[in-house]
Amino acid sequence: MKSKMFLSQGNVLITMQEQFQIDPSERVRLLEARYDNLRDRVLIVNQNMIAEYKKLHQEIKEVNQDVRDLKSEMFEIKNSMAKIAEELRFFAKKEQLKVLEKYVEFWNPLKFVTDSQLQKALENRGDKNTRTKKRSLQSDG
């Protein structure tokens, strides 16, 4: 008759026949040892799961805070863009600038003369009454 072999606590080979010959108290002790090992493994697995849960929970909190921060920043950006768009309404348009440019070219302010330059030009021209006219203009004004 062939006997089957298996490993027991402490990696000792025990045959089936020998297993039946083991004292019941010894068998209880082996089962208790197995139970203790399984309980320790379950405890370790539970501790690891709790640690992972806490880690994931913290990461979720951080992600939620990041999302809140991004929403806040986006809200601020939208408000800033709305303010800029509102201010842009008050800027001159391209067509309006072209009209102003034509008026400036038409008037050509670089060719304007000052009062003293006009007085000097009139004196050079020989207009004798320019001083008296200037005085009378100042007294009227």
C-alpha cells in the first residue's frame, strides 16, 4: 500500500499512516498553529488594506483640493477675461483710427506756428499795425 506524503508544520514529511498515529493533542496543536498562522496572515492583509485605504483616501483628498483650486483659478481667469472684454469695448476701432489719422494728416500740426513766430513773420512782411493789433486783442480778451 502506497502512502501519500504531505508537509506539516515545520516542513516535516509525514505519511498518511503516521498522521493517523499522531496523538490527538498533537493534532490539535498543529491545527492551532495553522490557525495562528492564518490569523496572522489575515491580520497583516487587513493592516495592509487599511494602510492602502488611508493612502488612497489622502490622495483623493489631495486630488479634490487640486480640483477645487483649479475651479477657483478658472473662475478668476473667466472674471479677468470678462473685465478685459468689457475694457476692450472702450478702445478705438481700426476704422476710427484711420479717420483720426486722415484728420491729423489734413491738419498737419507740425506746420502750426506759435504766436511769436506769427508776430515775427508779420513784422518781417512789413505790417506796421501788428503790435497795436496784438495789444488790442490782449486787452479785449
